[in-house]
Amino acid sequence: MEIRLRAAFSAALLACSLQVSAGEAEWKMLLEQANLHVQRGSLQQAELFAREAIAEAERSFGPKHRAQDQSIATLGLVLRFAQRYAESEKEYRRALALREKALGPRDPQTAILLNNLADVVQAQKKFAEAEKLHRRVLAVFEKAYGEDPKTAASLNNLGAALQAQGRHAEAEPVLRRSLAMKEKTLGPNSPSVAHTLNNLAQVLEVLGRKAEARKLAARAAAIHRGDKAGSSG
């Protein structure tokens, strides 16, 4: 899945817009520590801080405050990186229920949680369910952002979900659309472009278009090497 640590870290923190009072400093410190330890790869410590942040959010703000869904989503993130996918799914669903109630199902911040949930669902090989979630995310991102790297990443994730189900002919146009959008918004030599090139190459290989698949894979490899000539492939 194309969910990088930095993007997930940013999605977990919306604290700057919250109107909080008594426990604000303690809660923010706990959440910041959780994310800091995720970045360092200290997942056991990150989990402890995330669980403390959840408890502090409930004590200070109540169970329905936005601080609560952010704290639960951070725990989901920690568990996801620990590859404890079933536990991560449970926490993301808890956070999602709160966020949908607060912001509505079509808010971009809700879609970010949907995207993370789709990631852990797909990691458990529940591909059909992941596809449905990715389609929901895509609908929100298309409306909110238009042609944008976030929309392009969502298209790539949907294409990967179709590919995982063996629906390669359906995956191809979705991945091609993702590729075109990434090239336009990120440039032809972005590592994200290479990621979609590889996915598309795998799809074309299965569809029997081996020469085209090799060409795309070679271009992806050139991007990873830092060879700008890869953009002309």
C-alpha cells in the first residue's frame, strides 16, 4: 500500500485546530511522544504513549471529543506498523465511527482514516472489502482535491486491490490514470511514479503484454537509481 510513515503521521495529528482546555498540554505531549516513537521504530513505547493519550483524552475532554478519535487513530497507526493488523483494524474502526459522527462520511479527514483502514484490511487479504473502502476514499478525494497526489495515490491503491483479486483488466485503466496523475502532479521521476509503474508492469505481465511490462519495469528501476533518462521510457 502507498501509505508512508510521514503521511500517516500527519494524518494522525489535527491538534492545532482543536479548542481544548485543562488536559491539553498532557494530551498533546502523550500524542507527540507516541508519534515520535513510531518514527524511531520504538513501537512498544509508541503503543504505551498512544494508550495513555486515549485515556487522557477521555479524562480531560470526554469520550466524544475530537482528541479521542485522533488518539485512537494513532494507536491504530502504531499497531499497523507493528503488523498487528486485526488489532489495528479494530482501533481504526473505533476512530472512524467517532470521526464520521463529528465530521461526516465525506470529509477528507474521514477519508484519510478510511484509507488507513483499507490498508490494514488489505493486509489481512480481505481484498473485496478493501476495494469498497478504496472506492469510498477515491470519491471523497476526487471531489475535495481533484487531480492531486492524494487522489493519484488513492487510484493506485484501488488498482492494487483489483490486482490482488485477479481483476487485472479492470486494474489496468485505474493504474494508468494514477500514473498519468502522478506524472502531472509529482513529475516523471518521483519514487511514487515508480511505485505505480511497477504495479502496472505486473498487471501487463499477467495480461500477456510482456514487452510493455518490461519497458515500464525498466523505467521504474531507472527512477529508483536516480537516472533521469528513466522519464523518457
